[in-house]
Amino acid sequence: MTSPYLNPDLHSHSVVSDGTLTPEVLAARARANGVDLWALTDHDEVGGQHRAAAAARAQGMAYLCGTEISVSFAGETVHIVGLGFDPDDAALAQGLAATRGGREQRAREMAAQLAAHGIAGAFEGALRYVGNPDLISRTHFARFLVEAGVCRDTPEVFRKYLIEGKPGYVPHRWAALGDAVRWITGAGGVAVIAHPARYRLTANEEYALFSEFRAHGGQAVEVVTGSHTSAEYARYASMAQEFGLAASRGSDFHSPEESSYDLGCLPRQPAGLAAVWELLAARIQHPV
């Protein structure tokens, strides 16, 4: 069956986590760029979902509820996107709250490291970009370091600071892979491995990630996403087929100034793949 959606974008972030635009502005931007099925996927948070769904309806755009859960796997932070779940599910809400817990303490430790390297006021500076300390992240610190003139842009920040071996890096213990997948599926959604090419995993570790994800009930992987190259589209299309996973597509849009791809501006999916939105046809919220 031919999908009715020509330009889905199922990965984006608002001010509810580490994006710079409100859900309403994102919805308008997505629609203006031709998106016909949209999902807001804020990190470890569903607080913007009802606003995003209402904004999508107002724009005449189909919508899927979303989130992006931080997971620890093989010493790496891996992200699992959830799509099409019930945003009011109690077990999911409890799991996300537990995952968010500890961000403020981690942020204060990051600021202390930066202060030891001559960069004062980083915690307060980062906090200006986020209203809730529970959701403070490296992205907020990066924006402060650019504002303060320490770095020219956020890519330079992540070359010089906030990553392993550099000042400001503090690891965080996130959710377990199986827990994240179960929270999503238990709430009626589909779990998706986000931007797999970004993780510093060996070939064996990546194979283990896909195998364990599938065993826990995960059903999809992002093939076309803002940080993947055309060669990586082909690689993860092949892995989707190998593991029996549907393919997802999303820009991972955070900000007009920072993101590689704008909402709705990604290339098409490679041919011959099952689409995650086909699995979620019954969960798509259609405009009236």
C-alpha cells in the first residue's frame, strides 16, 4: 500500500527540552516546509505533547506523539525515540521523570569543571536557556559558551568542551535500553533507534544494540536523519532489513541557527523499506 505521507518529520525538539522554538512555532515551520506528518520528540519529556498536537491540528497537519529517551548502552549514551504512545501514560511519565533526575547535579559538576578552566558562571549562563533545571543539558551549556565568546559556534564547543576527555564532561547514568523500550511500547507506541551512526560503538557493540533492541520489542530505526550521510542512509536501510525493523525519518531539528537540516528538508527514504508511520496508522492524530 502506498503511504499517504510524502514528507514525514518524526524527530524535532522544542523549548520544552533543548530546542529554541515553541511547539507552536515548530508546527508552523514544519507546515511551511511541506511536512505532512510531524512529531515533537523532546528529550526525556512529554510536557509539550498536547500543545504540539493542538498546533499540528491548527496547521492542518497529521501528528504523532513523541519523545527521545536517553539510554546507557556499552558505555555510550544512546537515544531511543518513542512514537505514537499515550502521552498521559503513568508508567512512561514515571520512567521519564527518573531519567531526568540527576541532570541538575550533573550540570553543577560540569560548571565546576569549566570554572576550574577559567570559565566562570557556566551553570547560571546555561540556565538562561532553559526554564527547568531538571532538563538542563550540554546543549544549553554550549549556547552559553558561544554567547560568552568562548567558542564561535556549538560544533566548536563540542570539539573543545563537554565531551569525554575535555573540560566540562560529566557522564550521566541514563535509563536501561529494555526499560526505555518497555515504557514506550507499554504506552501503546513504537520504539525507534535514533541516529545510529552517531554512536561510538564497535561493529560488535552496534550489532548487540540492534539485537537487544529487537529482543526488547523495538520495531524501528532512523535511516534518514539530520546527522546521517547518504552512505549511512544505505547502511542503516540494510540494517533495518537485516533486523526486520521499520524505517523512520526525522531532521532532529533543534534551532534555525544550529541544525544541519530544517524541518521537512531531508532526502526521501531509500526504496523498499517498511515505514514506521505505517505501523502507527491507527495512532496518527488527523486534523479535523
